[in-house]
Amino acid sequence: MVPEALRRRAEELRRELDYHNHRYYVLDAPVIPDAEYDSLLRELVGLEAAHPGLRGPDSPTQRVGAPPLEAFRRVEHLRPMLSLDNAMDEIGLREFDDRVRRLLGTEGPVVYACEPKFDGLAVELVYEGGRLVRGATRGDGREGEDVTANLRTVRSIPLRLQGEAPPGAVDVRGEVVMRLEDFRRLNQDQLEKGETPFANPRNAAAGAVRQLDSGVTARRRLEFFAYGVGLWEAAGVRTQSELLERLGEWGFRVSRERAVARGLEEALAHCRRVEALRDGFPYEIDGCVVKVDSLLQQEELGQRSRSPRWAVAYKFAPLQAVTRVLDVQWSVGRTGAITPVAVLEPARVGGVTVSRATLHNPEELARKGVLVGDWVVVQRAGDVIPEVVRFLPEKRTGQERPSEVPAQCPVCGAHVEKPEGEVVPRCSGLNCPAQLKARLRHFASRRALDVDGLGEKLVDQLVERRLVRDVADLFRLTEGDLAPLERMAEKSARNLVRALDRARRAPLGRFLYGLGIRHVGEATAQALARHFGTLAGLMDAPEGALLQVPDVGPEVSRSIRSFFEEPHNREAIRQMLAAGLELRSPVEAASGRPLEGRSFVFTGGLEMPREQAKAAVEALGGRVATSVSKKTDFVVVGEDPGSKADKARELGVPALDEAGFRELLEQVGGKGASAAEEAGETLPARGGAV
Ligand code: IVH
């Protein structure tokens, strides 16, 4: 018998951990430091170890995976899992709307709920009495595979529903996805181990969900987005949009880029807006789903054999294209890594022109067998560097030729090293300008210090003219230094100096990412920043302290140690601090300026005085501009808006009415950390905490 007091304590811990888990993984808004979470978890692990009777399948300690299975059981879905019809363009969407209105017999606009179409793996989660009892893949739509043990490891899947859970059974449907960042990292690991990388995040997510060893799934850091239920009667709602709200209340992650549209034109505008935001999404989306909002109308419309008549997927331009390899160049990265890059006949891929694509490393190049002159499939995902997927053998003429790893660095001429057991050749030049350029580009990139205006051509000039010899030199640049450069107007010089000035007050996590320490990606950099709080704390942290950070294993901690032990690096950092770099701890970064980096444009009359609206945005760290461009984040549209509203629509810039604007201010101003995510400061997933 377990003493009652311990039983109560265990339940209290579980409830608390569930709450923090939800704050962290679903809302991206943790309210306690990681260390405190870990100590709660350790206490529960201890209690359960001493009294195994306390351990249930929905305990937060059970997220690390169960013993491997021999095979998956097949299970029948409570209701079939349907697929969606596609609309390839505007015409397709208009046809869908015509059909819906004809079938419903209405002339007026139909209300639609629009949401991103996630490119992942569809799953069904069955809850009974609010507890997760089963998770299954879609399979053939009628029957899928029982992957419950694996789905339990996905931290954004609640093991127990929150709030008012329905007493009976409810089957929640949604998509398991892998963040592009995690995908990139997984593939990087695969490449470093000399293994075949995954073709895309969807395959990586599907592979992880269909692992017989759920421990592997747990390490892959998947996410789940809920978008519906099979039996909607159970949810007690009347529309799809209410249903999404309800799913949110139950503790699921639902897309924030959802909207209710009155009629086709609004639905189309939302689809275009989501498409314009596509590259900035942290995971892949391949379209926008338009659903009739009213569940009664959905019922009236019914379904065909495999797809509903009340929904359609408006598909975005594909992210693959076929083109020719004109050359293979060997590019030198910031750590000296020499990688093969295909120079392509420019091709449009998902709305962007691509003229270069990575081939990763010589082994991958050999595995893919791509030759100069080949026709190839190229692919891009989000803002990940485009890659060559495969060549088309049927297009070979015999004129194609291979490209060999150079013996000398193509930029500085230093010899190329390839240590035993490594797949990547490296330039051994200490002062290789290509390495410096790559370091600067990375440091200034959007996910690092985000220095607006410091593009590739400018970095080239700065290095070639020896204006910049290390990263710290960036912060010493004056307008006078910049003015004589090519294509540098007075105004751009001033703007760049300002942007550098802003970057001086960088959040610690972004700075750490910008340093380009091996194995320290964005997520790890953020985790380190949150754990240590200051640069000094991290720089002198012994390996044992580094290993306390979620997600940091021996390899990563070794790499961090050796980076900070290198006198050259310590000196570079000292120089940056001397040049006025002032790092902000994650707490400072998240609390004060949630709209940092976001720009707003106002048009038309607002009830709130313009000055007040402007001051409110600026107080939260945002900027107010007078004209709309692609870089505008929000247009606030009042009464009788001017041409700016049209321009915004044209460019796909999200528009807010005054109520929406007030809501946004409240949201970001009210809650510290959720505001941080609104501002693009996405927090990383907590990994392997047990
Ligand atoms: S609703 C009955 N909403 O797209 C309609 N599906 O071909 C069922 N998908 O495998 C789907 N995002 O997993 C819906 N927001 C979304 C979705 C979505 C992705 C997937 C779904 C299914 C496929 C449909």
C-alpha cells in the first residue's frame, strides 16, 4: 500500500508538471526555469521508483519511451480518416465555393475556417474520460497502426485533457510534424555519421512515428497540431473555429495562423497571406485548408467516398523543380568545411528563384552520383538552403563529368585536410577570407543577430577591403568607412550603422547561435542562454554543468568547452565586448520588448489616437513605418483605409482591424513569454529531461 500522503503528492506533481509541460511545449511560454521543472520531475521519478504502483501510463515521467515492440497492432478508427481534395489555384478554389453554395442552396457568402495544411503525418488520438488511451496512424483511412507508445513521447500531445474534458470518448485528429530546425539538425547528424539523410521533414516525422523503439521517437522531438475531431458531437461546439478553440482549451497546440473568412474572397486572401508567410514558418506547410465553418452545414454537405465535400486544400507551389547542373563548386564554410555546391540553371522553386543548391559533402555527392551537366530535381524547405535531391538518368547524354574534392582551398590556397573517420574535408588556412566571410554572414543572419542590410555582397567588400578582420570589427564600422563602398548610398550606410547599433543589444541566445560553435544550433543556443543567463557563466562552465542543460550531450558539451577554451575565441569575444556588445539575458529579452523587430503600418481612422497606437507599439519594442513593404509585419486598417491597405493585400501582409490590434497588444503586452514567441523569439523544445 502506498501511503495516502505520497499518493497525493505524486498527483500534485503530475498536475504541476502537466501544467508546465503545456506552458512550455504548447504555449511556448514557460513560467519556471528549466532547473525547477527538472527538480519537480526528479521528485516524481523518485516517488514512482520507490512505489511503482504510483506510475500510470499518463504520468509525465512516461514520455521517454516504452520497451521496443515486435510489430504494430492494427486498429480500426472510430470514424474513417478522410483525405482532402486539392485546389491547385484560385480557379479551383472558386469551383469549390460554387459547388458548396449550390449544394447548400445559398446565394450569399459561406463562412469558412481557414488553416495551414501541415505537411506531416496524420494521426488519431483517442481519449477516454479525458485520458489518452490510443494513438494511431491514418493507414488506409479505415484502419491504421497502433503507435500509442510513440505518440506518448510527443510533448505537445496531452496525456490528460485539460479543462472540461468530455466524459466519453473523443478522437482528436491532427498532424505530427518535425520543425525544420530539428529536421536540419537530424540530417546534419545523419550526414556527420555518414548515414543517408531524410528526404524531407515529413519523411523524418513519419519515420520517427513508425519506430518500433519509442525511445528513438522520444529523441526526435516531434510536434503535434490538432485540427479536428472525428465525432464532433463530443466537443460540444457548432463550428470548426470553435472546435479549434476547444482543442486549445484541452491543451493541444492549434495553428495561430487560422482565420474565419466570410465568403470566398476573404478565404482566398487568407490563403495567399499564409502562402506569403510560408518561408517563415518553423515547420513545413504545403497549402491552406478551407473548411465550411458551420458543422451543421458540413453534415449537410456530407462526403464522397474518401473526402469531405465541405473542405478543400488550396495547394501552394511545389517546393521541387527540375533543372540542370552547370557546375559543381567547392564552397568554404565558417569552420573551414569544404562542401560541394551545385551551380544551377536558375529555376523557380516554390516562388523563389534558385541558382545554387547544396550537395552536402563528398560522400553524399558520391552517393547521389550527380555529375556536372546532369538534369536534377532540386528542393527547398522554408528558408533551408536548397538541395539537390537526385539526377534524372534518362536525361544523361554521356557528356557529363565528375567533380573532385580540391587538394587546396579554392579561396586561400591552404591545403585541405580530411581527418580519419570524418566525412567533411576542411581548409587548414587560419586566415582564410572565405571562412571569415561565412562567419560574418552567419553572425548577421536573421536567426542570429539579424543585422538588416548586411548582405553577402557587402560582407565580401568589407573583408576584401580589410575593413573587417574579425566579427568585433563590425561594431566599429562608421558611416565614413561604409560610404566609399560600391552600391552604398549615404542613407544605407546610416541604416546599416543603426542596425549594427541595435544588434549590439542582442539576446544572449541569438548571440550564442551566431558564434557558430559546432553542434550548437538555435535550439541548443537558446537552451544554453536560458540555463546560464549570462555569457560569463557559460564561458567558464565546466563540462558537468553543461551536461545539465536539456539536450546537451557529451559531444555538444565537448564542442562548447573546446570553443571557449581556445584563446583565439576568447580574445574575439573580449574584442566584441570592448566594441560595445551588451548581451541581454533571455528574461530581459522576453519581458520588455515582445514586438522587437516587428514593423507596423497604420492606415485609415482609428478610435485610438494615432500617437497612442504608435507609442503602444514602440513601448513593446516594435517599429511604426509610414509605407507598406514586403517587410511590414502588420497593417492596422481603420475606417476608410487608403491605398496602403490595397498594397498590403497585394503583398500578402497580414491586416488587423482595430479590435485585432488591441487584442494583439493585450496578448503580447500581458504575458511575458508568450509575447516572446509572437515576436519570433521561438523557444526550443525541452529535450530528454529525464
Ligand atoms: S482536415 C476530412 N486540416 O492533409 C478532412 N487536414 O489529404 C480531414 N492535413 O492526411 C483533414 N493539415 O492529415 C485537415 N489543417 C488541416 C490539415 C490537414 C494537414 C492533412 C491531413 C490529411 C491530409 C488530407
